[in-house]
Amino acid sequence: MSQQNEITNNDGSQKTSTSNKVWFITGASRGFGSVWTDAALKRGDKVAATARNLASIAHLKEKYGANVLTLELDVTKPDQVKTAVEQAHNHFGRLDIVLNNAGYSLVGTIEEANADEVRALYETNIFGALAVIQAALPLLRKQGGGHILGTSSNLGHVTFPVIGYYCSSKWAFEAIHESLALEVKSFGIKVTIIEPGAFATEFGSQESLKFAAGLDVYNDFKTTFFEGLRNFERGNPEATPQALFKVVDAENPPLRLFLGKNSLPSVKEAYAERLKIWEEWESVSNAAQG
């Protein structure tokens, strides 16, 4: 099944692209993963949708039939990842878009979270994504191209207290994908980092959050922090698929794309402050050259 989509070029003109893409999506059961999976299938694309609990995505098969392949996948299990990616590729004959979306946030100050909790966070947010990328790359090279998308966050550029370890996982995620983009460009493989701001998804649910044991000394600080979060303007996740489609349909997609209107101003402010400090200490830095 194919469908004609209008795409806006950088100069504002329109061009028509035939959409008939094959997606591999992790974390398809809720949040952005659920929204994007459903939207891709609605526009006539095919999707290998994965989730840790297969029952949570069983409805997709009932709704979209042969256009969807549902697979049970825990991204922290590399062998299972490799099997799922290869099964999806064999089933559909190709993979055009590999979307790493699975992830969660660890809530706790830097002092509160223990090493095992931080390792578990990285097992999903970093090593899980790496397992998918490394399983997909040989297949994408062999077929002559593809597009790797990674769901990061505006917190891949700025940080918040109390979720510092989650922010750190997104900073690492950003660096990995930026290096990857340079390494695979000659193979015809594109890379885009998707960076949502605050949205009204299930990301704040118990399934997407893990809490470190608290220390009383931080109670007041965390109470103030969480009160501030409640005042954040949150975007509508149902408004995001068209932005994603413009990226995957573009001949020259961007390396990074913010979702939402509030991220760019905050990142500009953060980088302006960094530049100011670097410049203020420039003479000290230069003297260290020797």
C-alpha cells in the first residue's frame, strides 16, 4: 500500500513523495512509541513494533493486519535484539527506518541513586539502543541505506537536578549518534536525533520512572523541584507525527530535531551562559596550553 504525501522543501516549495516505508520501533507500547507506531501504520507504512510485553501491542495486529509485525523485545538482551531485528528484516524484506525509542527515567539526586540503579538505566537507555543499532547496521549496509532515528530529549543539551542520571544518559545518547552519523554517511545511512521537550505522554507514569531511595536532606529541594515541573507547558504528543514524517521523507534530514516550541529558547540560553563562562576564563585556559 502506498500513499502520496506532500513535503515542504527548505525553500517552501512542495514536492510529492511516495510513502511505503518499513519501520522498526522499540518501546511501541506507550508514549511516543505508541503514537508514532499508530501514525506510521495509518499513513500506509509497515511497522515491526516491539515491546517488552507482547500483549501490550497485540491490538495493533487486530487493527492493521499484515502491515504490522509485533515482537516481544527487551532491549537489554542483545541476543533477543539481534533476533528481533533480523526477524523484522526477513519478514518485510527491508528496514527503512530504525527508531530507538525505548527508555525510562531514574528519579533521584546524584547522591541518592546507587550504582546498580544507574547501570540499569544505562542498560536500557544506552546499551539497549546500541544493541539495536549494531544489529541493524549490517542489514542497512547490505540493502544500501536506511535511516536511524533515536529518541533523545532537550535534556540531551541542558540538565535538571533530581533526574541528572537520565540527563546524562541523553548526553551520551547524543554523542553516540553524532559520531554514528559521520561513520555511516558513506553507506547511505542517515541519522537523526529526535529531541522532545515536555509532552503529555505516559513518560511520567510508574512504568517509565524508577525512584532511588530518598535521603531526608533532599526532601525540601525535591518538593520544590516537582512543584516547578507541574507548571511546565506540555505539548500534545498527537501533534508530533507529521514532524517525524517530514524528517524521514526528507532527502537531507537534519541530524537533530526538537519537538515542541520551548526547547530552542532554553538551549540557546544554556549555551550563551556556557560561552560567557568560557570567554571569561579564556586567559586562564590559554595559559594552560604551555
